[in-house]
Amino acid sequence: MLDRFSSILTSSSEADIRYDVTLGSRLVISKAESVTVSYAPFEHIQHGAKVVVVGITPGAQQARNALLEARRQLIAGASNAIALQKAKVFASFSGPMRANLVAMLDHVGLHRWAGLSSTAELWTNRSDLVHFTSALRYPVFVNGANYSGQPSMTATPVLRQLLETCLKEEAVTLSKAIWVPLGPKAAQGLEWIIQQGALDRNNVLIGLPHPSGASGERIKYFLGQKRRSDLSVKTEPERLDAARQRITAQVLSLCTNEPKPSA
């Protein structure tokens, strides 16, 4: 899809992109009532990845970073394929969210399945083993704001189309990988893909708390860093206990029954 939008990107200034990630609606792919789907360069697939990290949809800031990097690459003479790869890596998870995700993935033993000392290596020397994506590949806005789960991605035709095309394509391509949805809305998209027969449920680790700072209490409890008696009512420890037990058992089963990826 970058072929369709590359000339718009290279003819726009960085200031234009920073001001409006839709570039005055010139990057809009589809629209239905209050829902707008806009283009950002997230279609690169890391073939051979063993772990797939799935968000809900790129937000405006993530889209802005990817668009700016793709523009820089194209202006410098890079091919579309290279521009897509660089833009995807540049806009992947960073900061505290990354640290929280690494801690949880290591806690359930995914690093052992992947043959790593820590899943932190997925962002450094073993980035070839990870694919970052979203249930809804391209940025979705509702009344101009970042999409946060409503309206339902499976019940809204313009959003379900992204599941049917983009996410399903990635699921088929990386069907042997371990898929890690971040939060219940991303998990909803993967549940739909599982129902379509494109993914094995045993390869999807559903139930990890979202790694954002807003889930700090849930993350600490999941990691055993906070006692149940100290939790607020909203934390739902029973659900987290069940998820931790289920995911740890899934990963242990994978470690036992499948060959580890080559180092």
C-alpha cells in the first residue's frame, strides 16, 4: 500500500505530518460514520518471527513516527521494502511499556522457549525473532480520537475488513509463532482470527495485563511483586491468577513439545 501513498509522503513536509497524520485526509483508506482508517506504513511482516506482539491499533503518535521515518527513508533513496521495514522498527514498543512487557514475558518463561536469556533480546540482537503488529493494522480514529475498542472491531464492517485482510494475512504467514495480544481488545481480534481457523489457540497467550503504566497494579500482581491483600477492588486478582497459570502452562507445554528456535 505504500506504493499508493509514497508520493504523498515525499511531497509533504515533516511539519505537515506532525500537524496531521492523515495529511488533510489524503491518507484516509476508508471511513464509515464516526470511524476513520488512515494509512501509516505498518505492513512489513517479519518473516521467520517466532513471537508476534499484538496491540489494538497504532495511535496517532506511533503513526506519526512511522510516517516520518518512511518519508526520511524514501527521500534518502531507500526502496519501499526498506522504508517499510525501518518505519516499523522505529515505531515499535519502547520505554516503560517495553520494560513491563519484557518482565511479564520472562515471568511466564517465553524467553526459555525462544532460546534467549531474556525477551529483552527481541528488541536488540534477536529482533529477527519478533514481529510487531496490531489487531487493526492501520491507525483507526473515532471522531478524530485514537480508537480504544469501541465500536466493536468484529461487529463494525470497516474494522472487520482489516481483520479479514491484514490480520488474517499475518496469521497465515506466522501461524507457527507465539502470539501475544496486549489487552482484551487486541485479544478480541485474535479470538476472531482463531474462530476463522487461521491460528491455533494454543499458540496465543491471552490474558497478560496491558503493559502500559495505567495497568501498573495488575502488572505488579501478575509478576508477584504486590500482595493480593494490598490490591484495589478493580484489579480482579482471580482473573489474573487464572491467566498467569494458564499462560505459564501453555509456555511450558510449548517448551516440552516443540523444538526451540535456532539461536
